[in-house]
Amino acid sequence: MALRERVVAFVEEGHSRRAAAARFRVSVKFVNDMVILKHETGGLEPRRQGNRGGHGKLARLRGWIVARMAAKPDLTLDDLVLEIADEHQMTVHRVSVWRTLRSLGLTHKKRPSGRRTKAA
């Protein structure tokens, strides 16, 4: 935070952004970003990173997916994608369904790793 404050204060004193970058040994982009951040928010706190989750296509279907998997736990990803398309008129990729299942804790292996069938 101290560097951000010093950089912005230096620019606000009337120095150029390039001069601020050279003096504090940072990039011109960093200086520009800090000045813009100060102008937009009034502060220099870092913005939140990443997506906040829960706003994807499948967010509203989470309950339905849980109920469907409870009713028929042996559904494949492709089967679930087709059911979502039929019942909810929504096109989703199987990876999206996989991520939703994983976030719900509904992943499983068909056979435990210690009990694999052996060739005769």
C-alpha cells in the first residue's frame, strides 16, 4: 500500500507518470493503473480478483442436479448434458456439468482404487 500511495502522491504533485515510473522503478502501466484506481474508487485498495462464483448457467439448476443425481446416481456426464438440454432448453458443455458436480461434492469413481479387477 505504501508504494501505491507514494506513486499516486508523486503524480498528484505534478510529475509525469513516466517520471513516477522511473523514480519508483515500476512500470508506467502500474502508475497509470494506480492513478485510474484512485480516480475511480477514491482509494488504492486492490480490487477483488477472480470470479465470485454462483452466477454461471448451471447455478439455478444446482438443486435439480442434486435431485437428479440422487434419483439416478449412475448418470454419465453426457446423459446429464442431454437431460439439461431436453428439460431446461439449455446448451451446456460437459465440463461445465463436471465442475458443478465437483463443487457439489458429487464426484465418484466407479471402482475403488484398491479393488480393481485383475486379468485372468
